[in-house]
Amino acid sequence: MDFEAPQPPREAAQVMPREADSFGEGLLRVLAAAMEALSPALAEGAKNCLRLLGVLLLAALTKQLAPGLSDRATELAAAAAVAAILLEPSASMIRLGVETVTQLRDYGKLLLPVMASALAARGGVTASGALYVGTALVDSVLGAAVSAIGVPMLWAYLALSIAAAVSGGGITGRLRDLIRWALEWALKLTLYLFTGYMAVTGAISGTADAAASRAARIAISGAVPVVGGILSDAADTVLLSASVLGSGAGMWGMLTVLAIFSVPAIKIGCQYLMLKGTALLGAGLGGGAGSDLAEHFAAGMGLVMALVSTQAVLLLVSGVCFLRGLGV
């Protein structure tokens, strides 16, 4: 039974290739188009990081050159300056992450029923039902939870990070760490439940090329904060897409998912890595509370990246599992 992939959202359509003979070719074209967002993201991130580094360097010099000035006053001033620099770009990345998760969830609501119907028409009624119930439930719950729970907790984490930098830790620091742990635990639990369900249904059985699998596991584990190690366990299933997607509607559906994900991932990833590097450099300069706060803002961007990556990979794995059942 032939089926057509739903039309991509307007933003994703801008990086989608007009034609491609294979999934690999289409993927390269999507990534090439998405990389055009790298230069603006680097420029914006560099501007904020230079400001941040200037504040941390000034705080370190003040401690050395003005010993009569209270160290606590210097720490407070540095923390306030870091918060002022990073709040706006962090808010922008959080909004981008929420929009991306919403787009992925909405596209999944269009794509997965088409695939389930096609699988049922091929005789896989039981398999299509089991796959659709599990994937639709996880995708919908995760997408809704990001807006309802994840974003408020992210803002609470950043607010408590600022409060801990100003107060010197204490109860605010412990609450900050608790919220971060809860977000990380919730994401990991979601992935464990999803992969466990897929394993029970037999949907994620099979192995890809050993060398490619190992490379993918290393890349995913190191690139995605918080949940990279768990997502890398799905590398075999995702890599199998190269052999099952062919050049039809299934391929275009998976390419659309990657197109929705790629540009936001580049922007959020740049922000995360540059903040992480600047915070480490500031700590080496003796930045104190300012560099600690920058580190926690970087961790917040890592959580945003983990949310978006989780939604994208769940949808990709779900789509590939349906297509394997179709035998296309």
C-alpha cells in the first residue's frame, strides 16, 4: 500500500531537499542546508561569551588589584552581571526548544497514523496497534510535559542558580540541584520505559553495521547532554533506517523529522558548548560565583538540548520501527 508523508512545517521545508535518490543523500542535503545556521549561531554565542568572559576577568582582576574591596561585593556584582548577560539568550533558546518539541509532536501526530494504517493494511494489525499505542503515548506525553512541567522547572532551576550565586549556596543551591536531578531523572525514565516497551514488542531487534554502530554510539553519547548515553543505545535501530527507508514516503517522513530538529539543535548546541567552554575558562581565571553561575546556565541549555533530542530520536525510532514492519 502506497502512502504519502505529511507536508513538513514551513521552517523545516526551507532545509528539505527538493529531491533525493536515497536516505543518505537526503540526509546530507538536510545537514548541509542546516549548517547555514551555524555562522549566525556562532556569532551570537561569541558575542555573549565575550561579554561573559569580560565580566569574569574583571571580577578576577578586582580581587587581585583591589584587596580592600569586599570579595563578597565583587562576587555579587559578577553574579548580577552574568545573569543580566545570559537571561535573554537563555530565554530565546528555551522558547526555541519548546517550539521544536511542539513541532515534532505535531508532525508525529500526522506521520505515525499514516504509518500505522499502512502497516495494518499489509496485515500487521496487531503490530501496528502495539507500536502506535506505545509511540503515540510517549510522544504526546513528553511533548505536553515539556510545556506544562519542563519549562517551569527550567526557569526555576535558572532562578535558583542565580539565588544560590548571590546567597552563597545553602538551601537555594540544594533546591537547584534537586530540580536538575528531577529533570534528568524524568527524561531518563521516559527513555528507559520507551526502549523497554519497544524491546518487549520486538520492534527494536536487529543490528546495524558494527563499525557504524560504534561510531554513532560514541557521537551521540558525547554530543547530547544528560541522555546521550541512553540515546546511543538506539543507534542500531536508527542506523537500520538507511536500509529500510528506500526512496519513498517513509524516507521523506524521516527526513522531515531531521529537518525540524537540525537547525534548532545547531543553535542550542552552540549556545551550550560555548557557555560550557567560557565557564571553564572563567573558573581557571578564578571567576568564583560568576563562573559557577555561567556553568549552571550552560547546564540549563544542556537540559533544553536533551529535551529536544529525546523527542526527535523517539520519533525517528518510532518511524523506523513502523517501516521495518512494512518491509520497505
